[in-house]
Amino acid sequence: MSLQPVILSGGSGTRLWPLSREEYPKQFLPLTSEHTMLQETVRRLDGIEAEHPRQAIGLLDSIVVCNESHRFLVAEQLRLLDRRSAAIILEPEGRNTAPALNLAALAAMDNGHDPVLLVMPADHCIRDEHGFRQAAADGYVLAQEGAVITFGIVPDRPETGYGYIRQGDRIPARGIESDAYILRAFVEKPDAATADGYLRSGDYLWNSGIFMMKASVWQRLLERFRPDIAEASGKSYRGGSPDGDFLRLDSSAFHACPSDSIDYAVMERLAGDSMDEDTSALVLPLDVGWSDVGAWSALWEVSAQDDAGNVLDGDTFVHNARNNLLVAHHRMVAAVGVNNLIIVETPDAVLVADKESAQDVKAVTQYLQREQRSEHRHHQRMHRPWGNFDSIGFGERYQVKRLTVNPGESQSLQMHHHRAEHWIVVSGTARVTNGDEVFLLTENQSTYIPVGATHRLENPGAIPLEIIEVRSGSYLGEGDIVRFEDAYNRLDGEA
């Protein structure tokens, strides 16, 4: 039997604004290492085959379930790791974790397979990766016998921001290194006094959102407890179609699917007195330096600190300052004589917050959404499957952008009804289609694309192509794109 990693990459990370944005959320950011959180999740199981020498574990390529608009980010980050995916399943909109897991289970069971699924959110930090692999290997042994496993985090403080798991009696070891317990109950986020009691009792663990079970076991349980989710998500999967590296679902069927979490849909119904007779629901405690990095204060806790407790990222300077988090990605940031602050600088926004108010950062994104401002959705640098671009200047009837086209990539063959474009090559070589002409441009050369002209920009070289693009016209937005050919199967107006 094989182990199938399932990575759920649907989070938005609004409490980590302005670094995390709707179109570029925290799982795609390198917050705790040189790799992004998604990449760390993919790498986390490397070497698990050696954790149980007597128990062969065949580790499969990951299945990733993500928002449709994030598909190229996922594919690119896997490519940078030189990893393949078993599937990248695209959700037209979020429906919580239960439908997402069912889609992954269906994909895992293609061709008659029935692997053990290890379900992991894409945006968690785990510092003791060896300890995590050991616990996952133990869970694999139990899951092969039909058990449903949830991993509970051993708490080190009375935390009110997490849900809890109540563990019951310890079960016999059965050839595993970890202690395993009966899953007694899931508990909602407590108040401070209750959380303190949970910590002192020793019977409660934080709910990590990490689960393990055979694909067939999950399907059987979902069909029993939430047949509506099983039917709608199954219909959307069976009506889907491949699109290059991706699997697109039947959108109408998925829109009709109820939204629910793995916990509510299935796990809570297995716990305690309502335990399924055919399935043992177990919890494995994890003490591995886990964090969901759900707020800036959490990132401060898991990051390397200087002697004064400051976490410094980028071009920063502190003097007579303690226990601050400074992130500078565009300009120098200096903090003098201040304590317990979060200061995060990006090209288009700056956040200053007291560390104790880190959870309230979501109020900023709510304001930006209410005012229909763009800063909650995307950064100044916007990513595309062919590369990226920065908006570096704009005014009435003009906009200036800096484009980077990756080697071997190209924009779509397209035209615009309302704008003309000037392209100036800064570095690299461009192959340009402009109407009926196709020609090369090199450094310091330029061309003009009139309104209505069919055109395409390609990078035939081995180094990134950098272009300055000057748009002029009555409408300059991304909606004015009519595509004739596109290597990435995007629709008109789609990013």
C-alpha cells in the first residue's frame, strides 16, 4: 500500500496582510525558510520511507487541491522544487475542506488504487520534521488497519485561538513508536479560563487540521454522514476534464456542493459516544514545533530572533527596541525606542500594529474590500504563467509596467480594443508578433503596437526577458484582452 500526500491549498491568510493577498496568499510566501510554505509542505515527507524499516512505505507524488486562480502559482512552485504532482485539482470557488478531500480521494482511487491519504494544509510550519515523519509513519500503520487518524498538537500555553481535541484512553502500541489515543471529542475555541483548564488537565490537544485514513474509508464515511457532499463533489469530479497539468471540475456541480469541514462533516461524528462501529477514530499527539502561522505574532514566535527578541527580515535597523517584527521588502525600515510592534513594508502598503492586536489585522482587509480597493487582492507585482509584471507608474490615459517573461514562455496571441502599447527591451531577447510581422528585438530596441493589432510577446532566449511597457488609451485594464491563442488555456480577460 502507498502513502498519498494531499495538500489543501485554499487558505487566504488575511491576517498576514500586507504580505499575504487574496491572489497571492501566505502558502506561496517564504515566511519561515528559503522555501515557500507550500514547498515546505511538499518537502516535509522526504525520507519517511526510512522511519519504519519493517514497514514499506511507498510515497506518492502529492495531490494538491487549490483555487482555480492559484493554479499557475502551484505549478510554478512545484517546478522550482523539481517535483511532479499526482494531480492539481482546481476548485472554482471555496467549499471548505470536506469536498476538497473527497476530490483528492477520488483522484487517488483512479485505476483501482486505495492508498492511505495524509491530509495537510499548505500553510503550516513544523520545525521538527523528523518527529513529524515519525508520527506520520505511525499513523500510516494504523490507517492501513482501517483507522481514521487526527493529529493533535501538544499545547504549550492556554490558547483561545485554536479548536481543541479531547483524547481518551491510550490504545495498545501495535508496532508504532508514538502513543495513540481514542478520539473523544472535538471542542470549539474556548475562553481563557477554559483554555487554562484544558492545559492543566493534560487531556486536550490543539486541532491541527492534519488527518490520515485510507481513501476508501474516507469515501465510505462521507457517503454515510454527508451523502449530499459526496454526491455533488463526486459529480463535479466525474464531469471534470484535464487541462494540461490541471484537473478542472464541472463548475455547476461544484457550485451546488454544500460547504463543510472535515471535522464537522465526518470526524465529530466518529468521536466519543457516536463512534462508527466499523472505524476506530484515533488521535496521535504531535510535539513538533507546530504553528499555523495564523497571525504576525505567530510568525514572530517561530522565527529566529536577535538578542533583544527582534525578528528582522530585509533592509532593517533597530535601536533600543525589543520584541519587534520588522519586514522590509522594498525600502529600509528603522525602529527606534519601540517594543512589541509589527512593522511590515511592501511597495504599496505599510502595516504598523501592536503585537497583541495581531488578530485584528483582518479589519484592514475588510475595510479594503468594503471600499473596493485593490490592495487586499493583489500586490504591485502580479504573477502570470509566463512571468510577472510591476506597475511602476500611471496617470490619465497612460500606464507604465515592467514585464519579466521567463525563458521559453510567451504571452497569448491577443489584441486590445481600447489601448496601444510601446515595448522597450531592457534585457534579453524578444520575439514579437505585430500584425503580419514577426521579428526579434534586443536590448534598447523598441516597437509600437497600435490599437486593434494582433500581437504576441515571446522569450526565445535562455535568460529572463525584461520589457518596459507603456500603455496609452481610453481603457487600460486587464479586461481589454481578446485572446486568439494561449498556451495556458486562459479565457479572455482572465489573468
